[in-house]
Amino acid sequence: MNTLFRLENVVVRYAGTEVLRAEALDIPEHSVFGLAGHNGSGKSTLLRLLALLERPASGRLLVDGADSAGRERELRRRVTLLDQEPYLLRRSVLENVAYGLRARRESGDLERRVAEALEWVGLAPGFARRSWRELSGGEAQRVALAARLILRPRALLLDEPTANLDAESVTRINQAALRAREEWGTTLVLVSHDMAWLAEMADSVLHLHHGRVTGYGRMNILRGPWLAEPEGSRLDLGSDARLRAPAAPATDAPAAVEPGDITLLPPDDAGAGRFDSLLPAMVEELSRDRDGLLALCRAGELRLFTRLPDCERVFLPGMPVLLGFTRQAVRFLDVPRTAD
């Protein structure tokens, strides 16, 4: 698969403060690429960089293998960004959806193309006559997406596209974005706090923390408060269960545990004592990614992904289980990794 976007030693700064650093990052063509992280982690900055709305202070953004510097205007015709709260013109739905085509002087067969774009997001052709004032939040988001789909972009960048939307709007946005990938080969880059939604939509998920890449995949993110103990720290889960970790750099420090570092056990497993942390849990759902089967388990207020073990025992949704992992499986995101 070809690479559409490549970041090489990229640094982005705002008012002299570094907000994003990516030594090496590739986004494949035709992929659905997810971005996850807390507020201020650099997700939206990376999205604006890919949309050619930001320039790196140093390093290079390559598009199709060529440096994007000096080509921004040309590339913006192929890449489009949908913000979480998109701006709509104070005009009709038709004029909002058609705006990009008019700006490009591609106004031929305009009404048919607008109707087609609206159909993609589940809105009837007659919807084009409505005023922007008459739209609900979900309808406004779908109209804004139609305004981008009508351009048939090479890359579609979506920043929290389903946040606070009704179920029907979420479904329509999902379907339209994936249809663009299927029919036109559009590359999708999705930002969301909803890890379940990202896991369902994306081929791969990149995790960011304080502007740095912390890992890929369905990573489990843990947050404090962490309580100090003689051998490190622990997360108090409000019951007899304790999640033990190395010494926390701060009481509210975020940490990560890879799904493969959590062992799924039956409740009566005789070898459970070999783990530092042992959490009673319930299997909620099963899924598959490129590395195999995953189980999403609920342990009190925590929902954790774990790799299914290669054994004869079958784990199914609704089953009680134990989640076992060592103290060192917990990695604090503010502590740099040491070389292996």
C-alpha cells in the first residue's frame, strides 16, 4: 500500500511552545487512520498539519512522496477537513453544499450534484431548500460533510465528527465516510475520544500524549489518582481490587497498558497469584484486528482490551473472568521509554 502522508522529524510550535513532535509517521493511501489522545495531546494540530493549514517549524510533511512546502494551495484541493463544530454559511443548504464547487468554478449540473451529496449523508434532495437556521446539530454536521464529499477529496479529515450527535446522524456519517473510501479510494483520518468508535472504524489507531506519539492500536489508557505504596503506586478502584504500577510521576499521571500485556483468566485459575494486579471483570464484547482476537472487559469502572489467549478455553460475552498483569505492564506516558 502506498503512503499518502509522511511526517519526517516534524515539530510544530505555537507562540514558541512545542505542541507536536513526530520523528516518523506514515499514513497509508486508502486507509482509515485513527487519532486518539486527551485534550491538548496534539490531535487537532496534526489534523491541521495534514490539511495544509499549518506548517511545521522544522521537518517535512510529504504528500505522495514529495515535500508539501510550496504546494499547499494545490494540495488543499485534494484534502478537506471537517471540524467538530463546522461553520455554515448563512444561506440555504444548497448554497452551503455547493460553495466549494462554485469556488472552484465547477458549477455544472449543480443541483444534481448537491442532491447526490445530500443522499450520501441520508438527507432527501428537498432538504437543499432549507435555511441554515432550520438545522439541528446532527443535520448541520451532515450538511457540512456533504459539502466536503461533493468535492470527492483524496483525503477526508474528520475531527470528532460524531461528538454529541444522535444515533441516526452517527450512522449516516459513518456510512458516508466509509462509502467515500470504498468508491473513490479516499483516505480517512479520524480524531475521536470515543475509543470504541475508533476501534470499529479505523484500520489502525495512533495515540498521542503531550504532542508525542505513544503507541498504536487499541491501547488501554489509565488515569489516577495514583496512590503511593512501597514498591511503586496503585490505582484504587474503590473495592478490594488494586491495579499496581511503577512509581507514578504525579498523582494524576496518565498511563497505558497494551492489550497483549493483560492475561485473560478464568475466575478459578490456580496460577493467578503470579500477577501483581488481578481484577475481577466481565467480558463485554469480542472483536478482531490485524493481530488477532480481542476481548473488551469491564472491571468496575474500567473497560480494558486484552488479547484472547491461545488456548482451548472459550471466552464469550457475559462470562466472568480475571484480568492479570504485572506492575511493569503499566507504562506512564510522561516517562520516556528506555532502549531495550
